[in-house]
Amino acid sequence: MNKNKTKPTIRDVANKAGVSISTVSRVMNAPASVVENKRQRVLAAIEELSYQPNAFARGLIYKKSFTLGLLIPDIENMYYAGMIRGMQDACNKLGYSLMICNTDRDKERMISYIDAFHEKQVDGIVFASDKMFPEYYEKLVGCRIPFVMVSSHSDEYDIPCVEVDDEAAAYDAAAYLIELGHRQIGMIGFNHENSISGPPRYEGFVRAMTEYGLTSNIANVKFASHYFEHAYQAAHELFTDHPQLTAVFCVADEFAMGTISYLRDRHILVPGQVSVVGFDNHRMAGMYIPKLTTISQPIYDLGHRAAEKLHELLTTGSVMVPREVLQHKLIVRESSRERATTI
């Protein structure tokens, strides 16, 4: 009976080449740091033994797992697909694996996932689109896990982050509707409790209404909790209270879709009677009917830069730009148009 051969180890390569284990490791990870004759002996031994290094062995040598953790609040939300793709591509480039945990914005679950990442010895964590509560911060600091934030920031703690300027982006969306001739404008926003982007997007809407002399519209706001169905109900409440509205700014594309769905069910034309602007520009924004006018966040770049910033923190102990703001852009499509003269 044939027995399977034992898989060669880094120690076997070192013995074969007549060098130390650390020399083999340097040949694999920083070959220029090894003198030519030793490097050639190690490479010959690797080829002869058909040695393939594993992540566990690398971890033992460098005291690192070469793994990053990502904490996201809702893995079903289309926004995070682009962010995860950006992080994954950056991790591949930088030599990390990526572990993803879905928190559902539940504090107990968040704490348990931080503990799990600590047990798995992840090198660092990216904390996405959520508020940094004191108990999260204390847990992360207590576990001594370096971390950065993406699509979020903290006013209370000095944490590196990558985000867009939510206030300025919301202002641009509201100002665009005003410049189209709309004067009766509403907004569907995130509930401010536990929301990091909800308050600044509301503030951007308020600033636009104030600067253009339309302060009465500040009362035309309803709030929802992140989901299409909640936005649908918020749209019902908004148009029940303010049936005269000709435009709505929604703080997420999913909210815009919920609003348009509600209006369609009431036989109200978009954009014929009501213009709708969203926020995010995830993939479905260009596929929905009507195609969404929206504020485009560089979602892929946010994820990519978050991984790069965490890598910078891990390798140097600090970051050059603690709070990095990426550029947003207004994308005009079919869900908005100039105010109609008759409704």
C-alpha cells in the first residue's frame, strides 16, 4: 500500500539548503536581503522539495496572521458589495486574507465579533459605516488590535478613517433640486440614533434650504432605518403630510427606490410629477427604472483605501493622513428633471 508523502516544511528546506529557517523566510519574502549563493541554494531546495509555504508558518515566523477583519452593519446592503471588493483587491495586493463579520448594528454581536477577531489573531480591523461607541473603542484598545474606520469617523476618538464629506454631498443633492426649479422639496433621512452619516446629510439638506431661502422645507423630513420597506413607509408619511412636494432627496439609493416604489403605487410619475435623488450610486442605481439620479460615493476606493490605510498603520505605527476624505460626484440620470409647470 502506498502511503502519502509528508508535506515538506520550511525546516526541511532549511536543512536541505544548509541555512536557517529565517534565511528561507527572507528568500521568500525579501530575496534581495539574502546573499546570492544562499539565495540560490534555498531556491534549489524549494524546487527540489516542491515546497509551498503556508500562512500558519508565515505567522509563526513574523508573529502575524496576515489577516484583516472587516465589521459591516448589513451584508445584504448593496453598498457593501463594492466596499468589500475594494478591500479584497487591496488585501490581495498587500498579502492579507480578509474575514468579514455582519453586525446588524447589534452591540452584543459587535463585541462578540471583536473578541472572535482577537482569538483569530487578526492583524487589524476595518470598522465600517457605524458609530464608534465607547464600549467598542474600549474593547478594541483592550484587545490591542489596530483599527481604522471607513464611511465613518469619530469625533470623540483619534481614529484613522476614510470617508466622503456627507454634509457637502447632501448639500449638492438638495441644491441640484432647487436649481431645477423645485421649491417644495422633502427629505427621507436615516434615523439619527446610532447613525454616523444621518446627521451630516440632514445638515447638508438644511444648509441648502437655508441658503436658498426655502426654510419652510426643513419641516418636510421623515426618517427611516436603513431598509427599502422603512423608506416606503416614510414616503407614505411624507406625502400624506406634504402632498404638494415636487422633489425628494433620499440619503440612500435604497431609500430612493422605496420612495419611487411608493409613488408608483399611488400613480405619481417619477420624474414627471416628482423628482427623486438618491445617495451612494451602487450598481442597481443605473439598472433601476427610472435610473437614479444620485450622489456617487467612490465605494470601491473607500474599501481599497481603508485596507491600505490599515496596512500603513500596521507597518509604520501611524498614518500620514488621519482623516482622508474622498471626492463625491452628482450623477444625473432619469429620476430627476426640471420642475413641471403643471402637475
